[in-house]
Amino acid sequence: MGNKNLNLDVDTCVKEKLNEIEKHDGDILDSVLNHVGDLGRYQKLLFIAMLPLGFTYAFAYFVQLFIAVTPQNHWCRVPELANLSMELRRNLSAPGAITGKWDHCMTFDTNWTQVLDTLKPPAVGTPMVPCQHGWEFEFNDIPYETVTSEREWVCDNAKNVPTAASMFFVGSVVGGVIFGWMADRFGRVPAVIATNLIGGIGGVATTFTTGVWDFILCRFLVGLSFDNCFMMLYIMVLEYVGPQYRTLVANLILALSFGVASVAMPWMAYFIADWRILVWVTSLPMFLVLLAPWVIPESIRWLMSRGRINEAIAILEKFERINGTKIPEHVMDEFVIVSNKGKMEEKQNFFCIFKSPPLRKAMFSLMILFMGGALVFDGLVRLSDSLGMNFFVVFTFIEVSELISILVVAVILDRFGRRKVCVGPMYASSVFLLVALFLPKGVPQTVIEIAARFFTNTCFTCVMQWTTEILPTPFRATGCSILHMCAFISTVFTPFIVYSGRYWSMLPILIFTLMTFLTASVGLTLPETRGLPMPQTIADGEKNIREQSLCGKPERDDLDV
């Protein structure tokens, strides 16, 4: 009987302690990390360790643009003209070549022996036929053989290029499901290792492909790894940074890794000038992830949710040791009590969020923001080779604008707030794209589209952080994963939207103009979260939406009578 009373007393003490802890605002883990240092030596080491994976994140995304880009100058191959110079072969075999605007997919149905005798193109009105013996390519704009030129994916076969690009993003959607499950089941670090290894293997295997479907399969494998190869680790490392540094660190990591790698990408392709070597160079760094178990700590939140408290404490002790700090005993006691009682475990199913009308509307708005932002972000890059200027120079300027936009967001986000930084630039992007509709290809249209992508990226960078501040803690990780998957679903269509420009050159820009305007308008419905604590519960999330939306009204306690 005495033991029973003793157990009841212990349970009562634990419950009282838990009730006391629950009265504190914020997350118990944030409280613990506040004592080990918001941005100490260990966090800075983790920042540096993430940079290589940020580079591979950009390489996995952009390399396909450079290995499958189509040289603009190509025409039907005519075996009978093989011994002539390239320019003469083109002028004789390509209808309209003399004017500088020739047919890429048709040639003359004529007696080529007679053409060789006269060295003059067939007369106007000569019947034409599709290319019978493949194509010739002039490598002035793209100074190396690409998958497209090597396998002649032009004219009727041109759809292979957007199909392969779309399958990359299909892989990203599938990978989000597979590696999301793996991260919850086996831990964040094993999932990061697996996703990078799959990406590296898929990249290397690409160099051994010879046809269409084996190439598409390999790009699908690389797509499986995309986003998770970096973002899973990115979110996890930010857990270890104090709240006041998260905006700076989050954007600085993206700028110094993804941004720098994106600017370097076109010139790596240009100087390597071999698509297979380029794929090797951009794929092999993904295997550096094998060092992760010795460098990157597992997510403390995940360890706590799995009841592995001793491992979580060991990581915190490592932080103390490297940062030269000490967590007070009473704070560590609270941490252990909360952990043992399963406070960190996400007990609610994600779909519970859709039972709340305010959060349901916010989630649908975020889905549109992610899908619209990703569609335009990806689509404007893919237009780079059709703007009538040097592909490598245009791509570089586009990515420099992206790098600058990330740094701008880091500076202005906390000053002007999430809604202004997201919605204002997106409306500006729609205006620039509308102007681009009325400009000819060349420098004017290129400058306008680079400006549009700068503003689009400003919005898209902002919304990634805004999401974490809108969704309540139990649904934050899963919600972010679903939103990223929505973005990938929309980017499945961007290669085909860009491809539609072959039928009407203005159609892609028109679609992107409408999408930016819609996306900006939807952003107006979301609550401003600047300076607010992250919502811990559904009730917190609903309160923020009610009070911080444009038409929101603060709750008044005196209304309850």
C-alpha cells in the first residue's frame, strides 16, 4: 500500500511539473538550445558542413538544362553533300538558309547529284520532305555535344527533352513520399545519406545511357533525391539555431551554396565542354554525404519523438562541450520530463489541420503560392535558351539575380514583414512579364525577364520561411513536405509550357504572367507573422490567422459573458 501511495505521489509531482512547464511560452527545446548558444561554434561548424550539399542541390537541379540543351542551328543531314563545307551544306540543303531563317525539320526532295554539279540550292517550289538521314548541328551557341544533339532529339523527337525534365520532377514527388517516410522511421541523417546516394548513382548512371528511356530512368533517380538531398538537412540544422538568427542563417546558407553553385554552373558546362564529364563532376560530390554520421548530429526532435532520450542528451552535451556552455540542471530536468512524457511526439494526424477552417484556407493558399512560385521560378530559367541571346550569359545573369534576391530577403524580411516581401515582388513580377509580352526577343525582353525572376525568387524565398511560421508545430514538418511536393507537381508541367513556345512564342510568358498575378493575390489572404512566436497548437495557428490577416480582428476577452 505504501508503494502504491509513493507511486501516486511521484505521478502527481510529475503532472504538476508538466503543468508548470506547459505554462511557459515557446518550445522546451528552444529553451534548452538557448543555454547552449543560439549561434555558437558548433552551429557555425554545421553551417560550413552544409555548404557542399547546397552545391550538389543546385547541381542536381540545373545540370539537366546544360546536358540536354538544344543547339539552335541544326538542319537535315544529306549524305551526298558530306564532302562540302558546313556552311555550303546548310545553304544547299536547308530551305530558307540563304535568308538566315531556315527550316530545321525539312529538306528538299530533289536530285542531289544535280545540286552538287551546280552548287546552287534547288529552285523555289521544289517539294520538301522530313529529314531522312538525321541532322547536322552547328555548335556556335552551345560549344559542345549535348544529349539532344548526340541523340538527335529535335523536330518530331524534341518532346523527349521536356519529357525527361518532367520525369525528374515526378521523381521528386515520389522521393518526397519515400524519403519522408524513411526520415520518420529511421531518422533524418540516414534519410539524407540515402537520398544523396540515390542521386549520385542516378547521375553517374546517366553517363552510360544510350537512348531515351534509360536516360529518363536515370533522371528520375536523380529526381528522387532532389530537394530532400539538402532541404531535409537544412531544416534540421536550423533547429539548432536560435530564433533571432534563423532568418539570417537560412538565407545565408542558400546564398553561399545554392546561389553560388547556380552562378558557377553555366561556366562549368562551358569550359568542361563535355556533357558526360559535367555529369560526373556534378554527381560525385553527392557521395560526400557518407561523412555525415561523423559530422551532422541527428535531429533532437526526432530522437525525442522516438523515446531515444539518452542519444538526445549526448548531442546536447556535445553542444555544451564544443560551444563552451552549460545547460542548467533544472532546464535539463524539464527537458527529460517532457521527453519521457512524449511531449515531442506528433500525435495528431496531419489531416486534422483541414478540420480547422482558418488553417484549411491558409494551407490551400500556401499550396497555390508554392505551385505558382515554383512554376514561374523554374519556367523563366528554362526560357533562357530561347531569348535570342547567349544561353550561358543569360543564365548567369538570372542566377546572379537569384543570389541577390536571397540576400535582399535576409535583410528586409524582418523589417517589412512576410506579406509585403512576398506579395509586393510577385505583383511586380507580373507587371514585368506583362511588359515582356510586347517586347521583341533580345536584350530588352531578356532584361525584363531577369527582373521578373528576381522578384519571383524574392517571393518564393520568403514564402519558404513564412510557411514554418504559419503551420502549427505538430504539422510543420509534414506540411512543409506536402507543400514542396505541390511545387514539384507544378514544375512537372513547366518543360511543356516552355515547349509550347514552339507553336506560339508568347504563350509561355502569358501563362507565367497570369500565374504571378494569381499567386500574389492569394498571398494577400495569409496572416502577417513577423515577430510572432511559432504556433505550437491548432488554436495558436487559428488565433494568428484571425488576428493577423488583412481583415482579421483581434480576440476580445470581454466578449465572453
